[in-house]
Amino acid sequence: MSSESKIAEQIVYAKIHPSVGIARVGNSKKENGFYVGPQVVDPAPKPEHFYRDETGALKREVAEFRIYGYDAQGRVVCELNMREGIEIEWTVELANHKSAWYNFELALDIPEAATATPSTRRNANVPLPERGKLAIQPGPRSIGAPGVSGQQYHFDGGSFMGISVPLGELRTDPRGRLWVFGGCGKSASFDGSPPTTFANNDGWYDDTSDGPVTAQVRVGGRELRVAPAWVVVAPPNYGPQQQSVRTMYALMTDVAIQAGQLPVPVRPSFKNDLLPIFKAMCDLQWMNAGFAAGFGYGMPQYFLAPDYLYKLSQGGETYVQLRRTVANAFRNPQYQDASMKPWPWVYGDAMDVPMPPIPRAMNALTTTQLAMLGRGRVHCRLRSRLECGDRAGH
């Protein structure tokens, strides 16, 4: 039996990775007017013309999907590519239902939604029998060969109030990995009405979208069960190297810990648990004038200043009050504090104008992040300086 046959026998199911892929619209008309989106947490800075073409137009960001085979113990065996003995057919369905859905007024899955003024429908003047015209639904597309592209893989056929709105296309790379392209950044009004707000404009449409990503996989003639994924086609990212103080990764890690699917961390690592929070606070100076004034270079809370960073990372009693002061400056939802003053100065799920006096109006770190900050401010009192100093440096 060949080594490839032995590997194939180990595989009992497969998963599509990432489970949620992000593509972005762009208006570049160039043949090379796209790039594959980042696949690591901290991508290296990109050269000139990586995000824009020579004319200044934005390139489309492509979501790349791969399939990995798993054994009976849930361990990855290998990536499954389109080659002899392995058949893969990808299927993606993109759609845009925003104009037929509710206005963007309040997150509908938060406690405040139960007592808030009910959200209204966008384009409420369009009668129920006609509301199907508000949804852009070109239907699914499938692709099953390596290194292919073509008109048959384009998401054409969808429309908004009778206006054709293409949503993107599918391609595969030479190994059969899936590339999902979004739209070309088209946004307009079907009746000529001007926009009046940043989100809820009746009569307007765009070519963002999202939808399921599935695959049929046969290895050596044996069909595998394949866990599906989802793709989101979002607007351009004008700050591609910037991260929020509370990332999606931090949020999902906290959800898994709260659900008992991951162990509760007991010893914070300054490098892995705390430094990313401080770095994000400072890096937001490039995105927000308030953060620039509070946490920007040369400002009092510029955590990345070498002296400040040194003090925050040290164990022992010398700087324990500084660590405690910094940790206590972050908003903690358990205190039900509705003030805008605690960190971070980021709008939350219940944000409105004027700002409502409820805690969820402003963002907060996850329970896990707050716990790491709390333990970081005192944990060195419980252990020797040598042990804590070593932990802080890793």
C-alpha cells in the first residue's frame, strides 16, 4: 500500500478552513486587481500597490478556503487538494438581503432589544408582495477543477428592483483551493434618492454579500463528510494592519471558555494576553482622534513607550500600583457603569445618538481579557519576583 493510500485511510471526515472567510469589494478594473486576504494574525506590511492598483483604485480582497482531512481522534491528517484520487466540488451561494431586512438601529440579540423601540423595516413603503425585489439572490455556483475561472462561475442574475447587481465570482488556484471574489464596490439608488445616513437609506443597494460555503469531497472513491464554512463579502478595509482592542478571536476564545470548551487560563502571559490589548489601544491613534490624544505617541497613556512598557511588564511590588491603576481604568460590565470615560472609548452594541445611559452603549473587553488584566496586576505578589519576571518576558 502506498503512503498516500495509508494517509487516505486515516481520514474519516474533513473541514473547510477558515470557518468564516472574509472577502472585500474593490473597484479596480485591472486584471491583477485583487489579492488574497491575510491568513495569519499579524501579516507583514505590504509593498506599494498591494491594496490599490496603479490608478489608485482599490483591489478586491479574495477569501481563500482550503479543506483539511481529519482522523477519528479529530487530528489534522493533511490538506486535501485536487489531485489524482481526490475529487472536490465547491459550492457557494452569495446573497444580499439588507434592503429587505430591518434598519440598522440596534443589535437585535442583546437584552436591551426586548424593551427598546422595535426596529423598523428598511424600505417599509415597498409592499409585501414586492419585497422580494429588494433581495439580491443570484443563486449558488459550483466549481470543481483546479486553476479555473470563467463567466459560468460569476454571481450574475441577481437584481435589486429590476436593476442587475453582480455579486462576484468563484475561482480556484492550481491546487484547487477556493477563491471567493466579492463585488466591485457598486452602490447606488434605484430611484435617484440621495443618501441621508451612513446605513439606513431607502432605495439604495450595494454589492456586498454573504453566504454558505460547502464542498463535496471524494478520497479514493469514498465520499467524506465535510463541515461547511461561511463567507462574508465586506466593504474595503482602510486600515488593514489595525486591530480592535477586542478582536473576534478574543471574543470567540472567551465564548469557548465561558462554555467550558476551553480551560480557564490561570497565569497571564504579558506578551500573549496583555501586550496585544495595550498595543491595540495605541495603534488606534491612526484611526481615531480621541485615541491619538489619549494613547498616541508622546501622550500620557502611550503604553508602547519603552519605559512605560517596561514598568507594565515587570513583576514584583515595585510597579504593582501602576499595573492596578491601568487595569482598573478599563470598563467592567459587572459594575453596570454607563459612563463613557472608562477604556476603551469604542461604541458598543447599544450605541445611539445621543448616547443612552446604559452600560452596553460602550464596548468592553471580554471577561477573559479583564480577568487576565486583573491577575496581571496582582499575580506577581503571589509568586517570587524571579518566576514572575520570567513569565512577563514570555
